Amino acid sequence: MNPATVMDYCDKPLTRHAIDWDAAELRTLLEKIDGWKLDNRAMRDPIPCELFLGWGAGDGKRATLLYERDSVMVVEAPWILPKGENVRTDYVQAGVRRSRWGVVAEGRAGRRAEDSANGTHVYWIHRT
């Protein structure tokens, strides 16, 4: 449908993605969700894994694979991984040992109460 045809069905001009941030309904909604923090770690069963820093075959450190899809992995660990670090992730899934290589794209301290107590950090690893 071309824009002229769309305009024939509307009683006011179309504005793409225009948001009235002062609308009472929107303000009420924003006040309700103020302070929410999304934490999607419970979406899948965590898988114990080992992370190997760099491309060498040194000792692995225990971590937990929270999510894997396409070229991204989300891992939690009780220690700090520097952004840009090359890592290998080894884990067993459905009885098969798997290894994935990637680069730490982003990381942050966990936001759950138990994360502070355990020093848990969450990392996004882009697979290579």
C-alpha cells in the first residue's frame, strides 16, 4: 500500500514511532516498571562448563553456560573475564562433549542478591 492510500484510511497524519512521553497512560506504566531489572537466566537449565583462557590448553576454570544460540553464548562465573579475551568453553550436553571458541564481548556483575554474595559475573561470548 502506498502512503497516499494509507492516508485515505486515517483521520490524522501518520507519524512513524512518535511517542508522547507525557501521556498520562504512559507515565503510569513507566512509574510501575521503574527500577525493574531484567534477568533471563532462568529461561533454560544451566549447564556446568569449563572456560579456558586464551587459545592455549591451560587449566580450565569452572563456570556455568546459561544460554547458547547461533553465535552467542551467555556464561556466568565467579571471577572476572576481561572484554576481548579469547576463550574456549567445554561442556557436556546430551552425553556429547562439546567445545566452543569465542571472544568475550561484554560482561557485568550479576544483579541477583546471591550474585553479590558469590561474586558472580555474567558474560556474553561471541563465538568465532
